[in-house]
Amino acid sequence: MKYFITGGCGFIGSYLSRQLADEGNKVVCYDAFNNYIDPLKSNYSNTLAMRLTELKDKAEILRGDVRNKGHLLRAIRKSRPDIVVHLAAVPIATKANEFPEDSQGINLNGTLNVLESMRELGGFERFVYTSSSFVYGDFEYEPADENHPTTPIDVYGGTKLCGEILTKAYGKKFGIDYTIIRPSAVYGAGDSNLRVTQLFVQNALKGKPLTVFDDGAERVDFTYVKDTANGFALASKSKKAVNETFNITNGNARSVLDLANAVKDAVPEAKIESRESDFLRPKRGTLSIEKAKSMFGYEPKTSLEEGIKNYVESIKGNKIIW
């Protein structure tokens, strides 16, 4: 099979691209190499170098922005992939809310451009759209399955849900088979977007405290990036996954304090401190992964403690502490 992956050199995309290539597939990574973190606070150049070093001999790498439909269309036409996986996006909720115009341009209009390119060219087996657990907003019940109400409370969740609606509309109107995937709190080596897991690991290794808010009671379905990538790969190949939506997570929410303790286990000298929060985030928890398990055998393998240990060892080994 030949895959065209937008955001293929990104955090999740680089892991997925490597796995698919290792499985014998041809992979084209289409990436704009955007970064929304202050360069003075970011280790983006180091993490990008690590991703590209591991990708350069396994995939074709093209620079391109999904906001530029003409260039995107030409790239897809030249590549002639069987499957298009759309991962390109403003990568985290905080930055999507800070840069709403970019969120509209990439998360929404970029998705439209990919779908329109596929409509014009035709002949594809599947479109895999990357959504988010943020489309659920505040969880009304746990574990939240794919039928949970979708009531996002921020720009990120809103644009991701709009992309789902566009994907389904193009599927019905123009016969583009699709699979929608909703990840949650992905973590691991190669992240450069200052998610809480990256902040905790970096701070621990630099001798700075790990700050938990409201005693670290917030619960999140943290998912190790290799498990996420494997879920994407399985879903993209499964005939049962056509025109379906799946949660691809660990399936077991853990508290932020659990995360801090896992980091402390990996870096014993780390110190944990608590503060009161002054920001709004969706009330989340465990997502159900029973649908993905039953339909194509998805089974996450990595506990939070094991994943954080792997993360810390990789950061040390690659010397990308910032």
C-alpha cells in the first residue's frame, strides 16, 4: 500500500510513518514544519532532527502546507497514494485557542482542501481523519464511547468536530470512504508542543518542580505515542473500519498527580508542587476503546509508568533537554 500522510513528520505522524514503512508500505510525508511554541522555550529543532533522522531512509518527505490547495493537489496527484492520512493541524488546544485564524485555516480549511483534492483525483481506498477527544467537551459519562454527545468547549475541539462533519459529508456525497480517529493526550519522545507530559519530563531532568494544579486531580486518558500510531495503522487497513469513528486511546484515565509520580519514579530527584488552576479545560476521563478492540484488534500495550520511563530514557539518550 502507498500512504500520503499530511503532518507525516509531526509527533504522531513520524511514528506512524515509520511503522507503516517498516511494515513494507510506501510512505510520503507531506509536512509544513510549523511550530507554535516560542523558540526560546522550544526544543523543536532538536526533536525535528531526531524525527527526520529516523524517517529519511524510510519515507519520501515533501514540504507543503495543506492551506495551499494547488500545491497539495499536485503532490497527491504525483504520489498517487492508496490511503490519505490527515494529521496536519494546529497540534494542541492551547495554541488552537491562541491562534484561531490558523486553526480555521489548517484544521478546517486544510481538511476541506485534502477532501477536495481526493474528490477531484478519485481512486483512493481511504481517507483517515484525525479528530480529538476534545470534540466531546465535558464528559457526561465514563467510559466515553463514540456515541457520547459532541459538545466542544474550545476552538480546538470545535474545528476538529467541523472536520468530522466535512469528512462524513464528503463520504456520503462523493463516495470517499473514511475512518475518523479520536486520540487523547498522546505523549512520548519527539513531542515539542509543551504538553503537560513534556513539561513534566523536561522540568524533572532540569531540576525544576513539577507543578500540578488543584492537587493534580484532573483525570486524562494518557496514551503512549507508539500505541496511538499502531491504532492508526490498524484502522487504516481494516475493512471493518470504513466509514466508522474510533477512540484510539489507552482506555484508562489517570490523574495528573499519577503522571507526576510516574515522572518522579523515572527521575527520583524530581519535586512535585501544587497550585490552584485559573484556566478552563474540558472535564475528561476514560474513553471506551471497545469498538476499536472488537473491530480490528486494537490493544494498547504501554502503561503510563512504562511509557514515561521510555520517554525519559529517550530524552536522555538523544540529549534533547531544553
